[in-house]
Amino acid sequence: MKRLSLSQAFWFLLRRDLLLALRNRSELANPLLFFVLVITLFPLAVGAEPNLLSRIAPGIIWVAALLASMLSLDGIFRSDFEDGTLEQMLLSAHPVPILVLAKVTAHWLVTGLPLLLVAPLLAMMLGLDEDAYGILLLTILLGTPVLSLIGSIGVALTIGLRKGGIILSLLVLPLYVPVLIFSSSAIDVAASGLPATAQLSMMMAFLFLSLSLSPVATAAALKMSMS
Amino acid sequence: MFKWFVKWFHRFGSPPYFYRLAGLWLPWLTGLFTILVVAGLYGGLVLAPTDYQQGESYRIIFVHVPAAWMSMFIYMVMASCGIIILVWRMKLAEVVLSCAAPIGASFTFLALVTGSLWGKPMWGTYWVWDARLTSELILLFLYLGIMGLYGAIDDKRVAGRAVAILAIVGMVNIPIIHYSVEWWNSLHQGPTVTKFDKPSIVWSMLWPLLTMALAFKVYFVISLFQRVRAELLHRERNTRWVEELVKS
Amino acid sequence: MSLSEFFNMGGYAVFVWSSYALTLVLLVLNWFLPYQQHKQNLRKLKRQFRQDNRNNDSRT
Amino acid sequence: MSVLLQTSDLTCVKDDRVLFEDLNLSLTAGQMLLVEGKNGSGKTSLLRILTGLNLPESGDVLWQGEPISEVGPEYYEQVNYVGHHDGIKRDLTCLENLRLVQAMGKPLPIDLDDALDKVNLYRFGDNFVATLSAGQKRRLAMARLVVTEARLWIMDEPFTSLDKASMAMFQQMFEQHLNDGGLIVMTSHHDIEMPDSDVVRLNLSE
């Protein structure tokens, strides 16, 4: 009998989530706006001295990216949880981790990827060394998917809670530490004119590790949250 | 042999059996703990010689290092419970996991505070972003996360499975976090903090340290049993064995 | 070694003894609180079952 | 006829209350199980345990003699569930919603347009679900049952916010499904009039 294959299911789900995001365009800009706002606060707080700013720029950009990503996490499963489509997803004949991966991918495309667009602009405003721009983009490209993937576990664990927000950050932030360390250090190193290969390959390793492990954990956590 | 083990495992996992067994063991464990801790303290505070570099301040080691070891050990116990919960759905493992978390958090906190109390005479400040202190701090957050999640979910069966997943995820992450922090530290600070790493430690210092570590482990079991008994009584309050126990 | 020398800890008394004091406090707390909790649970259940018995007795 | 769906010594505990204990059921092709009982008697819990969404305290749900946790995907191919939530997205059109249902790996017997026609929603196919009434949404949720060919339909109060005509329509659909060798497990506060079908009743309040 005819049925749709797993890869078709993946694309359908991905396309559906992108379509839904597109239809709620106003929410689309929120993480981006938050990212920009947080970064604007730093010069106001620490002073506008160019040397200082350019030295702490990698850290600022990454802390802001991390917070922006965390703030948008709840959206991965929230509406699906409320209208019962998540329930239907768990009853699928396809392996749930793959479907979870489709949803996380869609979420990353909507919330993580746009950071890539404004990051150079913000880096310029903070006076980051120009040699480091390429590496900055690369770390965002490699690092933000890891944030979404790890974050999805936390969201799946707290989705059933009414006041899950603060617990979510408590669960997720410690797990974000390696990404923060390696990405900001990669930019740092690149800004001082050295190669950042080691850091980037570590981040690549994080990406593959979280790609393979976190959907499984998320699927298990979702199943737990639904009961 | 395997069959025997499975049978024992199931019996051990049954709440009434465990409750009774823990009650029987507690006095013995308390006795053992007292002996170990008296021996360890005497060895550490009186017998062990003064360190020629750090003077007497190094004596903090006899609580600091065992506490730090415990903080890791308890997390490993919790992660193992997590696996047992997800694979065999054993209720006792849920209780153990949830009861171990606050004890683990206490030891982590202890390791942090004693570490910074040691740091003041050594480095001149209470806090440095030393690799070990930093990863210990992150470990404390992981513990608090587990306690927070367990407390936030009303249905304790569901909460048990949630923290099981979280504990396992944390277990996978701990080495990564640890090595990242270590690497970060070596990048940002010189090797000034390696004072902690003694290449070799003399026997008269080592044995009190190991004795204290053992004492802490026994203490963990005591505290855990105490908590598990209280929690079991509460969770199983509607079952027959609790009724019989209370009536007798 | 005199007793006061021992307590002085070579000038590091504050750090050493506060470490040990904190350890003591945490160990006692982690033992005492569950102990208290257990006793309280037992007491609560005992009362509850006594109440049930009374109800049964008065009914029969 | 061989037994397809079975429960063995199923026990469900919620918030320290035993909802049901040692429940043994068996359902063959063409049979419908109607679960009755007071509010909070565990109807929804039983249905969710049958789908595998909830776990029982003890006991097993068996599909063709094997526990569903071991059968896995082969069981989920055969199950369609309509719960309290409609499980449809407000910001998608009816057709987009059904297309996604089909993507979930279950066998496909009929065309989406036909399915919409079956539940009288054909002309709303390209409308957003947000614009539909509660009854229409419910009908769309029920259309999920027919866009894939699952043998076991599990429904939790399917007739909420439906009018008499729609109810009759769905009961006809159910009879058809049973005649084709399907199975139904459902709860309902409404009276079911399916005289020609093999309906087993289970009251959880007793």
C-alpha cells in the first residue's frame, strides 16, 4: 500500500513549520530584535572606549546570541503542544527523533539563521577586527544549531509546566557553556590573527554529537511530558 | 548466576524490602561513619605533617577534595539511576535519584565554599575563575536544575522520568563541559593555579584523605537511606505494606 | 604541639576552621532534616490510620 | 476471528488513586468498544494507554498478541487517535492540515478531496482552520481518520460540538469502518445508535 516515506515526512514537517512561521511574521523578528537590543546595552554599560569594546566584542556577541536563542526556545513545541498536533506527531509510524529534528531545523532556520545576517553589522559597530568576520559567521553557523538542539531537550522536559521559563534556563544554560567557550575563543583567536581551526573543529564535533544524540533525548522527553 | 541477580535486583527494588533493609543497615552505617570520620580527622588535623609550601592551610584538603569527589560520584549514581528508570521503570530508582540530588548539591556547594576558603590564603582572593572551581559551579547548576525540575512537576512518576532523562543528558555533557572549561582556563590564565596539583602526596597525608573520602561515601549512603525511607513512606502511603508497618 | 597552636593552624585558623564548621553544618543538616521528615511522615500516617480505625469502630 | 487488540492486567494509578485494576479486554476485527463511566473514572487515561501515549502502572496492551511497546511502528501504522484536542493547526488550511496527517507514515487509502467530501468540508478546503466553527473543526479532526487507512480508531468524546446530522453521518462512517474489519475504541456522553454493529460496553465506574 502506498505511504509517504520518512524523508517526505521530514520535508513536510519542515515546510509546515516554516509556513507557520511565515504566517506569524510579527513573531519572526523577536529573537533578532532581542539580539540587537542586548548588544546595544553593552557599550552603554561598559563605556564606549573602542579598544575595550573590540576586545570584548566576541564575548558580547555570543552571550547575546545565546540569550536570544534561549528566549525563542519555547516556541519549538509550545503551539503544537497546545493544539494537540504534538500528540499526533508522537503517534506517527515514523521514528519520532527524525520528526523532532525536522521541527528543530525549522526553528533554527527561523531564529538562528537570521542572527547570521545582523552579526556582521553588530560586529562592525563593536569594532571587531575585520579578519575575524568570517570566523564570526562560521561560529554562528556551527554554534546556533547546537543551541537549538540542546535547548529542544530542555523545552521538551518543561513543556507541560505552567511556570517552566526560569527552570528552562537553569536546565539549558549550563549545557551551553562549551559552545560559548569555543565560539567566542575562535573569534578571539581570529581577531588576533591566528588560525582558529582547533576551535572550529571542536564546534563541528559538538554539532555532530548534538545532531545525533539530542533528538533522541528530546523525543523521550516529549513522550514523558505528554503523559 | 544471572537469574539470581535479576531476582535479587527485583527484590531489592521493591519498596517494602528496601525500606526494611535500609532501616536495618542505618545503625551499622552510622557506626562505621563515626569510626572513619574520627580516624580521618585525627589523621588529617593532627598526624599529617605541615605542608612546607602552604603551611597549615592545606588541611582544608581533607574536606575539600572528598567533597569534590562526592559531587562527581553522586552525579554518576544519579545517572545510573536514570538509566535504570528508563530501561526498567523501577520506582525505587526514581526515589533514589530524586533523594540523591539535594545531597549532591550540598557536597558541590561544600566543595565550592571550601575551595574558595582555601583560595584566599593561596591566591589572595576568594574566587578565581579556576577551571575546577568553574566546572564545580556549573555542576552545582546542573544539580539545581534537576532539583528544580523534579519539584516543578506535580505527578512524581512523570517527574521521576523527567529527571532521569535530564541526569543522563547531564552525564553526557559533564566531560565535555569539564574539558571545555579546562581548556578555556589554560587559554586565559597561566599555569598559576596548578598549586593544587601535587605531583606526589606523602602517605601520611594520603591516608587521612582516603579515609575521609570513604567516610563521606558512607555518609552519603546514610543520608540517602534516610531520605529514601521518608520519601517511600510518603509515596506509598496508600499501600498495604505502609499500613501494616504503621499499625505494628 | 600545644592546643592553642593546634587551634591557631599556623595563622590560617579562620579558613581551616570555617571550612570544617561548614562541613559539619551541612552533614548534620543532611542527616537531621530527612530524619525529622521521616518521623513526621510516620506520625502523620499513624494518626491517619487511627482516625480510620475510629470511624470503623463507631460504625460497627 | 482472532483477537487483535488486547489488554492484560492493566492497572492505572493517577495521583495515588487507582482508576482501574487488572483490566482484561480483547477486541476482534469488526468490534467496537464503548468506554463509559463518570467523570474522572479513567476513560481518557485508558484510551491514552491504548495509544501508548500514557504508560500504565502495570500490565500490557497487546496488538496481535505482542506488547505495543515492542511492536512499535507497525502498531502506530494501524492507530488513529482523536483526542480532546483537535490536533489541527489554526494557521493552516484544511488541506494543508490533512496533508500533514498523511505524512505521518500511515497507509493512504483515499484522496484528500474525497476525505473532505466525506465530512462535508469540501468547499472549505482552502480556508484557514481559524475561520471554521467549532463543529467544523471537529469534523476536520475526524477527517483525519479516513485520510489514512488505520484499522484501529481510538476516539475520546468524538461527538463534542457536533450537531445531530453530523453525528448520524459519523455513526454511519463508524459502521462502515467496522464492516470493513476495523476496530473502534471510544468514549461518548451521547447515545450511540449503531444497532447492526458489534458493540462491547465497558463501564469503568462499576
